Amino acid sequence: MFRTRLLSGIVLVLAVFLVISQGGILLYGVLALVSLIGMREFYKAMQVSQVSENGMGILELAGYVGALLYEAALWSGIQKFGLAAVLAALALLMSVYVFTYPKYQAGQVMAAFFGMVYVTVMLSCIYLTRQLEGGFYHVWLIFLCSWGCDTCAYCVGVLFGKHKMAPVLSPKKSVEGAVGGVAGAALLGVLYAYLTKGGMAGYALICAVGALWSMVGDLAASAVKRQTGIKDYGKLIPGHGGILDRFDSVIFTAPVIYFLVVWMA
């Protein structure tokens, strides 16, 4: 199991490096595909569809259409089109709810809209960050503070963890590990700034704030899995689970890094 997880992790990191380094339409297309897969995982967990496991209901289909509308608006580069696409997606989902009533519950409609925003809109901030001036350097901060925090928190938690951070939700996570994760992410930001000749204080702050949010993203994904009674969101990545299992913290971190970079530019 460890060997499988290690090998698939290496392949994943190399794939991420290649796609983000290239940027442009490759990054845009891969993120769009990853978002749709992530939405599918979330919809299955939240039982958005009332059809067979491998089927697709009209509410789920409407969610994907809404996501594609947003992706089209994103490609246009016009910010107000993105907001219009999100509102159009909400209107489409509510129309399905109304005209198929009582086929779907209100909770399913809310989950369908939330899934689109949670996965597609938030992940799109990776592309938006890459498109910024200096985005080739800034975009790596998303993964540096997300995966860096996770690694540092695990190491510190194993060595020094005594106080449970969320005993009911995630018994293995400790306060000491969380502090170590944030501090480790900040130090990685300083190191990255040194290597790229960026602002050390700025990168350290960005990574520290991003690390805090990455832990919220990780715990939020865990909470959904606990409430829905599933172990993993999917099986796409051997040893890691699905898209949401591996990118749960990145989803939360991407918007934070994007807006911090824009604010501090």
C-alpha cells in the first residue's frame, strides 16, 4: 500500500508540475476535467442523483452544465461573466427543482449548487493565479502551503502531538501538528522566496495564511465523508482515493492565495 501511494504520489506531483508549468489552455482544460470529476465524486457522496450508481439524473446533469458555463466564462477572461455564469447555474438548478417537483429534495439542489462552487469555482483560482503577472512563480504557493503544511503537520504531530485539535472529526490531528504545519509552510515560503528572489515576508505570510485554510479544507472534506459514511470520495488516484481526497486542502487554499497575491501585488 505504501509503495503504491508513494509511486502514484510521485506521478501526481510530476503531472501537476508539467501542467502548471505549461499553463494556458493545457492548464485550463485539465482543471476543467478535474473539476467535473471532483463534482461527480461530491454528487455521489451527497446523493444528488436518485438514479443508479453509474447513472446520471437531470439535477446532476444541470450541475455539470452550470460548471461548463462557468468554465466558458473563465476562458473569456471577463470577470463579470463568471458571476453571471454562477447565477445562471443557480437558476438552472432551481428550474430543475421546480419543474420536476417532487422528484428532488431541497437539500439535493443545495448540494448540487454547492458542489459546483466548492469544486469548479474554487479550483479555477489555480488558473486565475497562473494568469496573473508573475503567476508562474505565485501559483506554486498554492501547493507549497497545502501539501507542505500537510507534511509538516504530520511530522510534528507524530513527534510531539498531545492535544487533540478536532477529537470527534479527526482524532489523529493535534494542535501541535497544526502549529507545526503553519510554521513549516511559512518556512517553506521563506525558502521559496530565497530561491525565486521574491519577497520573503510576503511569501511567508501568504503560505502561513494559506496553510490555515488548507487545514479547514482538509477537515471539511473529512466531515462530509464522516456524515455520508464513505471512506474515500473515489479511487482515481491509487493509494490516495479520489480527486477530493487529494485536493481537498488545495481547493480551499487556491482562492486565498489568489486574492492575497492580488492584494499584495
